[in-house]
Amino acid sequence: MSNDLSGWTTRQPVTNAPMSGRYVELQPLDPKAHADALWAAIGTPADLWTYIPIGPFADKAGLEAGLEWIVAQPTWDSFAIFDGAGGEGCGTASYLRTDAANGCTEIGFIVYGERFQRTQGATEAQFLFARRVFDELGYRRYEWKCNALNEASKRAAVRLGFTYEGTFRQHMVVKGQNRDTAWFAMLDHEWPAIKARFEAWLDPANFDSAGQQKKRLDEIQEGRS
């Protein structure tokens, strides 16, 4: 990797233009249009919102207000995630704090419904987000940050190919509590190998007739049979 960036130019900003894959459809988050589908997916279970600065919500109107808050954030580009086959609501995620001049953005505010977690679609959604950042826009750096207590999020980051870079102590106050933030990132020169692993895992040949994976993503990453 060269440190010479004399030819670097500011990239186009990230947007929430639609994306689609084999298993999921990602649409620009529309609080009114998507409230019903997202309430069914992520509205009720309080534990989905434990590490999210807003929520949980008492009713659909509360969730819709929360979605309005998300789309009002000036440096976020937010999506609703839907099952590509049946159109069922699955969750939300957002690009955060994009810095086009330096080619850096972050994926965050990820809330997946319980039925969507640990599915092909859940992984494919993250693949689509990363592919836009690196392949479509030519960014240099892609970040994932989470509460240091959120072990599931930290495991997910590593599984998806992000590298742990450290913990920012006393980084935020969230819901009246201290948040230490675990920091992960993926870089442009790492992406081709990570992309190949995603594509190998998502290939239908990697799943049996019952939809069970034959190889885990981390097995593909480590080259194990």
C-alpha cells in the first residue's frame, strides 16, 4: 500500500439510493410509508434497542417518530431493509458521518428484526452497503462503531471483515449511561479479498436444500474446508 495520494480527488457523497440483491431490497427510509412494515419487524422487542440511542417504542406512532428522527439527521443516509422475495420488513441501517473529501463513511444504527438476524439477507445487506462504498464510490475507509458492551455487534463486525482498531473510553452519554465505543474499520485494499468471501458465502451453492450454510463466513475467511 502506497502513502502517495497525490492523485486523490474528493469522492461523490454516499446516498441512500436503492440497492438490491438476491435476498434483500434496500430502500430509502420513508417513515410514513415504512412504519407498518418496520413496526412488525422491529417495533416490539425492547432488546433490539438496548444499544441504540432511541427506542424502544410503546406503539407504531412512537416508532414512526423515531424513524423521523433518523431521517432528520443531517449527516446520515438511511435505509429500510425488506425481504427481496416477500417484501416483508426486516430492519433499518444508515450510513453515518460521511467524509467524501477523505473517502470515509460509517455503517451504523443497525436494527434487524429477530426473524432477519443470522439469515442470508442480513449478511447480504451488509455486503451491499460495503460494495457501494468501495466499488461504486471508491472510498478508502469504511467504519463500524458500537457500544463496547455490545458483544454481538463486535462479533458481527469481525465476521464481516472489519478490523478492531481500539476502544474510545467515555466517548458518549447514551440513555443516561456512559458509552465506551469499540472502533472497527475496513480499508479499500482489504476489500477485494473480503468481497470474494462475501460472494462465496452468498452463493446458493453454499446452502443446502433446507437453507443451512455449508461453510460459515469465517471459515471462508480463514480458508478452512
